[in-house]
Amino acid sequence: MAAPAVQVATLPGEFTRRATAFHSTIKADGTSEYLPERNRYHLYVSYACPWAHRTLIVRSLKGLEKVISVDVVDWLLKDGIGWRFNPNCPGATEDTVNNTAFLREVYQINNENFDGRVTVPVLWDKKTKTIVNNESSEIIRILNSEFNEFCATKEQAALDLYPEQLHRKVDEVNEWIYTDINNGVYRSGFARSQEAYDDAVQKVFDSLDKVEGILSKQRYLCGHQLTEADVRLFTTLVRFDMVYHGHFKCNKKCLREYPNTWAYTRDIYQLGNVRKTVNMEHITKHYMVSHKSVNPHSIVSIGPNLDFEAKHGRQKLGK
């Protein structure tokens, strides 16, 4: 599970995303210093963050809620302060493991000299007091495959979001969806030149058109089986009309104008307890209040009203 490469700007004013720092793994076969154990590991997440959201969804789908504990930071991300724990914020928690006030302090428990970027999610080892991993794409694969003996049900243990026969296809889909959609909305919203914005936003909608075509023929991105590619796309789609359409200027079309993609979003939202991982208050307030460069007056928009519980009819395309 290689770490994502550092993005290099190719256009003036282009937004670039820096690589994450921690990339250890957990292995059930004993080939890692970290072994899967009940109640040993902890996730630090933000409900607002689409990358952290991936880990909450996989934890839920795999039935690991009673195996891997979770703390949630406040939705507000302030420059110079970073993510903080605030039990007075509805939906957020205190740091129940390390009793810190700020997530940066957790990173500094791991390394007192840490001066890098403090991000969510964080997979923390309570036994050794170390960060195992802070790259969401790697954490979801760890949760998918290495804790099967602890899953709540046999069905959840059998669920494989990265099946061997689909590795190549999933990897290919992940690549263009990450570049053009997951990160593409950020490249649009944080662009500092018209040229950079035009390039990014066109790729967002070209790729959404591509997704719409795929989903007109099959239930999921890689066929009739739910995979991690669907989880990774969903966390962007569920935020699209509420945040990215207006806040990040991805307003050529609403997600609701893509009938197959909008139904697909509702399909995944209604799977198991996925809906419980979606906190729209944290999502909207985080983006619209935290991003002063995009929304200097921190005014939170009123809508739209979205019904994620509406029937989706995707079953007809196969399981």
C-alpha cells in the first residue's frame, strides 16, 4: 500500500495536496509489528473530512464499531490552531484516549519533535502510544482485511471491499476518481487563477459524466460488487450539492442532475449504518466557516434540501 505521491503544480495558482507522513500497517499474519486486537486501536476522525469519512464507513460496513474506538474533532478548523477536541460541540468528543485538547498533541505524543501537517484520519495504537497510519486509503484496506476475526457478523467478515480478482480494476478506478473528482473539487475550490480553476472544474464534470455512464449499466463502479472505489467516491458525492456545488464553484450541474449517480449515492447512504457516519451539520459548517479564503464572512448557506432516504431502485441492476 504505497503512499500517494506528492502532487506537483503544473499551472499557476493550482492547489496541490501534500503527502501524509505515517504508513505502517497491521497484519493478521504476524508480518507487522502491529497485530489486530480488540480494543487496541483507535481512530481520530472528523465528520467533515471526506478522507476520514472513508474510514468510518469501512469500520461500519465491517462491523468493527466495538473493536476500534473513535473520537471526533470539532468541525471548526482554525489556522494556527488546527483540529481540536470539543465535547461541547454536538457530534464531537473529547480525546478519550490521550486526554489532549488538540490533535497536534496526539502527533507530538508519537514524536515530540513533530512539526509536520496534522491531518485526519489517524489510526492510533493505544498499546504502544504510536500513530500506525494517517493515510485514509491505507487505513481502509487495513480495516477491510486484517480484523475479520473480530467483525460483528460472519457476513461482515466475508465482505471484501478489495477482492483479489478486482485489484487492477479498483486501482484504475481509484486513480482517475481521486485525481479528477475527490481531489478535483478541492483543486476547483482552492484554485488561485482562472486557468487552474477552468482546468480542474472541467475534469470534475468530465469524470462525473463518465461515472454517470458507468452507473447507467451496473450497480457499482466495478460491477455488481461493492468495493472500496464506491466508498471513496461516495464521500465526495454526499458532499457535492451541499458544499462543493456552491462553496467550491463546481456549479455546472448539481449531483441531482445525474439520475444514476444520485440514485447510487442514496443506495450507498442506505447500506447498513452508513447513514450514521454522515453528519451534514459538521460538513457544511466546516467548509463554510473554516475556509476564510473561500468564504471570508463565514456565512453558512441554507440548503438545498436533500432526501438521501428516497427509494433508489438500484437493485434492478443486480447485487
